[in-house]
Amino acid sequence: MKAHLRALSLLVLTSLGTPAWSETLLVDRTRDPASNLPVRGLTTAQVEARFGAPAQRLEPRGGQKRQWPTINRWVYPDFTVYFEKNKVIDVVANKASPNEIGPKPPIR
């Protein structure tokens, strides 16, 4: 519910000064039932078998302390997959165009 309110607030704030038809919300595109994204809990081997090799494997982040697990990130053309150890913990859809409102690109 909070995500929906944030997306709605963002849409209202950004549409005040620009035409509404020029903007596409990333959240609308990812709600499509045909969207083919990895799901939480898949292993790195399962993701690679199903989606192929990633376009880029970013440097791991975290792991400085035992409480901070190392997070690995694989970038595909349409999404970025986040792994803790070898399990998917999150998937973020990448922007399809500069006009699409969505997450910032991953820190490299």
C-alpha cells in the first residue's frame, strides 16, 4: 500500500509541470502478468539457467561485518538481480526509457 501511495505521489508531483502522456511509470510495466522476472529464493545457477549469463556482474557490496552479508548484483537488460550468498533476495526492473519514472541505476 505504501509503495502505491509513493508512486501516486510521485506521479502527481511530476505531472504538475509536464504533460502526463509523456510519462510511464515503471511500476505499471512491472505489474504486467507477462513480465518475466526471477523470483525470490532462486539460486544463482537457476537464474543463469533460465535467463542466461548476465550482461554485467557488478562488484559485491557489504560483507565487512558478520551482520552485513555480501550482496552480489547481476545486471540483465531489463532487470537487476540481487543475491545474498547464492539466493535471489530482490529483483529490480531497469528503466526502459529516459522518460520512465522508476529506480535510479545501481551504484557501480
